[in-house]
Amino acid sequence: MTQGGPFTLGQLAEALGATLEGDPALAVRGVAPLESAGPDEVSFLLTARYRRLAETTRAAAVVAPAEATALPGAVLRVASPQAALITLLRLFHPEPPHVPGVHPLAFVAEGARVDPSAAVGPFVVVETGARVGRRTRIGALAFLGAGAGVGDDVLLYPRVVIRDGVQVGNRVVIHPGAVIGADGFGYAFDGTAHRKIPQVGGVRIEDDVEIGANSTVDRGTLGDTVIRRGSKVDNLVQVGHNCDIGEDVILVAQVGISGSCRIGRRAVLAGQVGIADHVTVGDGAILTAQSGVPSDVPAGEVWGGTPSRPSAETRRIWAAERMLPDLVRRLRGLEKRIAELERGRA
Amino acid sequence: MTQGGPFTLGQLAEALGATLEGDPALAVRGVAPLESAGPDEVSFLLTARYRRLAETTRAAAVVAPAEATALPGAVLRVASPQAALITLLRLFHPEPPHVPGVHPLAFVAEGARVDPSAAVGPFVVVETGARVGRRTRIGALAFLGAGAGVGDDVLLYPRVVIRDGVQVGNRVVIHPGAVIGADGFGYAFDGTAHRKIPQVGGVRIEDDVEIGANSTVDRGTLGDTVIRRGSKVDNLVQVGHNCDIGEDVILVAQVGISGSCRIGRRAVLAGQVGIADHVTVGDGAILTAQSGVPSDVPAGEVWGGTPSRPSAETRRIWAAERMLPDLVRRLRGLEKRIAELERGRA
Amino acid sequence: MTQGGPFTLGQLAEALGATLEGDPALAVRGVAPLESAGPDEVSFLLTARYRRLAETTRAAAVVAPAEATALPGAVLRVASPQAALITLLRLFHPEPPHVPGVHPLAFVAEGARVDPSAAVGPFVVVETGARVGRRTRIGALAFLGAGAGVGDDVLLYPRVVIRDGVQVGNRVVIHPGAVIGADGFGYAFDGTAHRKIPQVGGVRIEDDVEIGANSTVDRGTLGDTVIRRGSKVDNLVQVGHNCDIGEDVILVAQVGISGSCRIGRRAVLAGQVGIADHVTVGDGAILTAQSGVPSDVPAGEVWGGTPSRPSAETRRIWAAERMLPDLVRRLRGLEKRIAELERGRA
């Protein structure tokens, strides 16, 4: 990480569009959480939950929303502390300068087109017919297969694999070890062996997508696997062949999505969720961690559990489960008492 | 993907051993699913489930079984549409031509033996004593450790790691990022620290195995971890030390198998299944997605759930679970009514 | 694996501090499990569970504890067979000799410091400001980002990625494909898009930690993600940003830990466990396989299930679940009988 600053509170107020309550000449050297910030750092209050920490922080200044009061030091008032924090972090930790050019130890095959403004690291392989866009950075040891296309302002971290023919949009970020476009998992059992169904489709990653470390997105059997604009995928996630992941979807770490699923726009799949093949998850649906999803999930609902159900129902089941051993005992007691009553009656 | 064709329906009928109902001179340029195929493409009807799509497809011709009727265009009748589809996909998407030779930017250590018919990509490392068989392709940035052996007609995609001493058979396919032969996870706690148990065994991958992207197969502590002939392993799967994975086994994405398990021939483990150590899964057993398997599973049975049980039982439990909150309510009602009856009787 | 030996039983007794019951001149060539050992191999009896195998082994000698009797061949008596086995395996399978030096095909940027006693493999990238300690080995195709620091006697296997600024202690082992220091998964939804929160913190891996193949440890948002001394992490594990993994913790394969968790000293998380964000797992706690952990776990307890509960409770629930379909039936029966009794009374 590169280091920016120091900045005066006056400079920060201007950069954040904040109203400063405090000394504009005071300089700070970094950003830190409320509990660990020192007197030469600026901190931030994102939610009322942390108000107590804000009241005792040693930070020189706190970025805070209008409603936060009783803060000990200077205050940088903003409408959205979350957005201000992003600006603040970029000020103190600017992106390293972009140095265009192909490293002499990279291998760019004949017939590949690398824009002169792109940066290609050592031991990168760009195969024939591949295309690298403007200002795009390809980290060391990454691989772009034949005919793969990567747009503008993309950041591929070291050791990413983009297989042949995969198309990546603009401003996409892919973290180390991710594999985009490996064969989908398709076989036909012919009575004696599993015969491989050639996976001749591709993958299309749209603009502003981010994909985590060591995640895998398989190519389609026929036609493309698609991850749409703005979706964010965490580490060690598996996306099967011919899936269609909608816009602004969140896939948390270790999620597994089987083949031919449709995940609706702005859906959120929490960690370790598993989705069976050909399932549709509706727009804006939320699946809680470790959900096992055998069939479609309606738009806008929160579901959880295995098999997944509406979360309210899953929570009632989980609460009742705790009583289950006790229920067995009580049921046995009732059976005895009824038998007794029946005997009395006979 | 390379592109073959166009082909006439007559040529396709011959290649597929199909009976053609239609114009043998009509040419098609590609394969596509029923719903998206255009008038210059051939499509396929694998199961009766998609019959309605077949009746309205725009495809020039459909590969279909004997029983499919009322198809709008030409028909290529075959005994097994599944097998025909594989042939069809290979016709239109032939493997890229094999170009033997070691890339000048590869590093092959002294004492390694690479067959002259093999193809070794840029930035590949082949360590001393390693052996690469005939017509085998080693993708860019892959690593073969000292003494590792890879058979004939193997395809290692870019960035595969085969650690020292690992033995890989013929016609094996390993996808990007897979790691074969990392140390098994074995420690002995001596009262103050976890002391590592050296993992001195190996891995043996038999013929016709396929292993997915970023999967990991650990070497044995003593003796080998084995994946037997014809087994297919999806992405992000973990196979622990000293496991014995039988022939023609299917391990779907994100499956985790602990150490010293035996998975029987033709067993199928669906996505995210976890198997405890020293467990035996019988031949042909099926474990449904996310199963947690603490103990042996009988041959030929379908099990599911955590802890895994016969699927019929698991399904009954899942159905009953939904009634659980209601059961609690009903049980309370009964307790009141019985108390009432008992009072009346006293 | 390199091969040591053969050794006489006399030599082994001395190396292990064992009392030999047998011929000190007898030579053995290797170590093998009881059931497969041949007459020129030494075996080991770790627990009484395997006593029967020991009684019929063909091994020339068995490493065994004081209480093991009726063994057929020579015996090497030791206080801790587990510790003796570690010594034995290292004798027969010594580490390959350390050959210092930077491979001519490695790329070490200006301003990086690699100790002359370190060994750096082919196609390794060491970026500017990075530091490699004494006798440390960096496997082929590994990547060390700008300003990353790796201590003494570290072993990075091929194709490890250590991103910029990550600090790795001494005697750490990291297996192929692991990614240390990728961005944490943090976004703020601004009403129209997920805006990335820059992840400007780092990762600190303390001494004697081991990290498995293709595992991922994310860098902190602000401040460090920490894995403390002696912890052992298996393959395909995800550790989120700003986690604090205590000393001597065990994380088994495919465990997923969300952001800002604290895992106490000597805790054990079995395979596929998932932990929600901001959760504290107490010192010495054990989480059984596939546990889903939404909230804190007390020190020293064994918990399991989803949602995780004390294991004794989870086991009772699992046992009662099996009766659930039967309970429904019995409850219906009771309802009928009570209605009958109530009618009789009316």
C-alpha cells in the first residue's frame, strides 16, 4: 500500500465536502478505527452502535453524520460517513502510480493486442488473439488464453487465469488465483464410463464486476456463463456453467452455484450457500449463510436453512428443535396419562 | 475454442450414424440449444422434458431419439442423443491442433524427460527426474515437481501444480490452479505445540481422471492417495491424505473428503458434501448436496442431510420439521385438555 | 521425497531414545503402516485400537509404547510413539538439501532484499521493497508483492501469492496456490451500486504457522488480519479481513471465517465450518464439522450443528429428529383419543 498525506483537517473537509467543527490547520497522518486511533489520526463513526467508542476516542477528528453529538475532538460532518470513509481511505492510501508497458519477462504471443497504455507484469502469458484494453493492469504470472478479451481499466492481480475466449468488461477487478472459463462439469454416463461433454461456450464478465481470490467461474457448455454489471464475488466461490448472475449481486466466500442457475439482480448469497442446478433466485432475495437451495427462491424474500425456507420459518424451526428432546419426553408422558384415563373410563 | 464446419446434414448424419429425415445438402454452421438455435444451426433433444421447445425451435435440424415426433424441421435420428451431442460438439469445436515442443521460455531441469511429442508452454517448470509422456500438453505456468510422472495424452491446463513424486496416468485432464500432492494435514500435539507429521507418501491419479480448477488432492502420510480410473472431480474439491477414490466416481464442486476415506466405485457426491475421516462410502452410493457424513454409507443407497441418513428418511424429517412449531402448539393444547380430563375424573 | 537409510534397529533405537527388544544389527529400509509393512520395514503402534494389526504385522520391528505386549517381532519401546514416528519419518525421508541462491530465471526487482542463504526458484517474482529471510525457500512461480516481508527458514511452495506489505514470520510453511493478503470483501451500497471500501490494512502471519493449498487470507480493511504463532490451516480455507486467529489454532479444510472474528488459542474448527462476522470463538473451543456459527462460542466447549449449539444438545436434537415423523403420527393418535375421551365425558 502506498501512503498519502499528511493532510490538514481543512484539506479533508474540502475533499469530503464536510462541514468542519474544529481547527482547519490541524494535520493528521492516517485513518484508524475509533478504538485504536491516535491523536494524529482521523477516525469515523459509521453507525450509532459505535457512539460510545466515538465519545472516548483519541482521534484528532471524527467523520460523523449530522445526528452524532458529544464527540470529544474535531468533527467532519458529512451526509454519508460510509461514502466519506471511501474517499478518506483513498486519500491516505492512493493507488500506486500506473506504469504502462509490457515487462520484458512477459510473453505476449504474436497476434495478441495489448494497448500501449496497459501494464503487463513479469511472466505473464498473453496468447494469440487476446486483447488487453486501455490502462489495464495484468499482474505477474497471469494467463490470458487465445482470443480472450479484457476491457479498459481492468485490474487482474497476479496469477489470475482467463481461459481462451473469455470476455471481461471494463473496470473489472479479479484477485489472485481466480480461474475464469475452465470447463463446466458435464459428462454423460454411457453405461461403462463418464464421457465428457465438450464445454464449448464462454464466459462474459460485465463492467465493474469484482471476483475474489481462488474463485472459479466455469465456461458454458453452449453459450455463455454471465456475471452481470456491478456484481461482487468473494473468495473460493464456484459459479457453474451457463449461470446467469444478475447485476449488483453479492456472492460471499465459498458460495457454490450449480449449472444453469439464474441469480436475480441485487440478490445476496451469504457464505457457503449452495444452489442446486437450474434454480432461479429472484431479484433482491437474500440467502443466509450455509443455506442449501434445492428450488426457486422468490424475489425480495429472505430465506435460510437446508432445505432453504423463508427465514422466519427456519428460525421458528430452529427454536422448536431445541425443545425437541423435551417434546419427546412430554409426548410419552401424555401417552401414559391418556392410557390411564382410558383405563379409568373402561 | 477453435471452430469447425460448416457441415451438410448429410455429413452430420454420416458422422453421427444417424438416419436423416430432411435435405442432406442443407448446410449448418453451429450447434445451439433448442430455444436459441437459428435456421443455420443444428440442435438436440436430450429428454422428453424439452419436447415442447423442440416443436417450436428455429433450428435447421434436431438430433433426436426414435420416439420424438412432430418436429418442425429436419431430424437426425439417433439411438443416443447424448452420445451424438458429444460427437456434434467435437465436430464444430475441434481440439486446437497439437504443436509439440518445449516453449523456449519454459524451464526443464536437467534429468527431466519430456517426450518430443509433448507440448510444454511458456514459464512451465519441470523439475529434475520428472517425466512427461507422449502427446501430453503442459499449459503455461504449470509446475511439475522432482520425480513427478505424467503419462500420455494428458492435458494439464495453465498453472497446475503437480508436486514431487506424484504419478499421473494417461488421458488425464487437470484444470487451472489444481494442486496435486500438497502435504496432508497431520500434526501431533505434544502438550505445547502442534508438531508436523512428515507427509512422505504420494498421489496416484489413474487413467481418464479429470480434476477441476483450484481443487486440491493431498499426498499420503505414508503410502499414496489414489484417484482411480475414470473418476471426475469438479472445482474447489478437497481430497485428504490417503483417500482411495474408486473408479468412475463423481465429486461435485466444493466437496470435502477427510483423510483415509474410501469412496466406492461409481459413487456420486453432490456439491459441498463433507465426509469425516476414515469413512467408507459404498459402491454406487449417492450423497445429496451439502450432506455431512460422519460414518459409513452402504453401497447403492441414496443418503442426504447432516448427519446423513437415507434420503427417504431425511425427506420425512424435513417435511416434519415444517410442522414442528405447530406440533409444539398442539402438544401444549393436549396437555391442557388432558389436565382438564384428569381434573374432571378426580 | 528424498530417501534415507537403511538403518539398523540399533541405530534407530539410539535416534529415537528407544529401548530395543530385538537384534540391534537387523537393518530396515523404510517405514510402513502395520498392515502393509514388509519384513525389511519398521512400523508403529500409536494407539491400542490397532493392537490386533500389530500382533499380525510382518514388520521387522514396531515402535510401541510400554504397555503394548504380545508383539511378534522386535520392539522399539518409547514413551511417545507419536513423537517417535515423526523422528522416524524424517530419518527415512530427510528434507532435500538446501541449495541457496536466486534462480537465473527468477525476477527480483531493484530494492528487494533476498538473503544470500535463501533459495528462490524459477519464475519467482519478488517486487521492490520485499524482504526474504535467511535459509528461506521460495518455490517456483511464487509472487512476493512490494514491501512484503518473509522471515527466516520459511518454506513457500510453488505458486504462493504474498501480496504487497504482508508480513510472514519465521519457520512458516505455505502450500501451493495459497493467496495471502488479497483485498477483504467490503462494499458500501450507495443506492445504485456497491462501492468498494479500499482495503488498506495488511496481514501478519506469525512464526510456525502452516497454511494449506489454495487457502485465502484477506488483508484488513484498516489494521491487520493476524494468524498467531503455531496455528495450522488446511486447504481451501477462507479467513476474512481483520480476523484474529489465536495461537495453535487448527482450521480444517474448507473452513470459512467471516470478517473481524476472533478465534481463541488452541480452538479447533473442523472441516467446512462457517463463522459469521464479528464472532468470538473462545480458547480451546471445538466446532464439529459443517457447524454454522452465528454467535459467540464459549471457551473450552464442544459445539456443533447449524445453528451451532453445545454438541450434547445437537446430538440430542439429531436423535430426536429421527423420531419426528413418528412423533407427528403419535400426536395425531393422541388428539383422536383425547377427543374420544372428551366426547365420552360430555
